[in-house]
Amino acid sequence: MVPEQQPEQQKPEQEPKPKPKLVFEDPFDRQTSDDTDQGWGGARESTGRGIDWYRSQRPPHHGG
């Protein structure tokens, strides 16, 4: 007994995937949510950063 040969299943033609594009932008131009004090859970200040803000940002190993 000879096994029947089935015709090859026709595969649907897939559209070629677009190649990744090189983006020559400055990635630091855009601000992300964690670039702000609010993104880190800090209080939002409407005024400029005063001396109190800078003192609060001092690392523990610098005393304080």
C-alpha cells in the first residue's frame, strides 16, 4: 500500500516585518514620570527649590 501524498499546505504570505528604525533623538529631551518629585511620591512645590529642599536631599552619610 502506497501512502497518499497530500498536497503541501499553502502558507498564507506574511507581510515582512518592518525593520527597526534608528532614532537619533536626545532621549533626555522627554521627561518621564519618575523625573519629578511627584513621580517619586514627594510633595509638589509651586515655588522654586529653596535651601530647605536642598537640605532635605542630603544623603544620610553626609550627616544631618
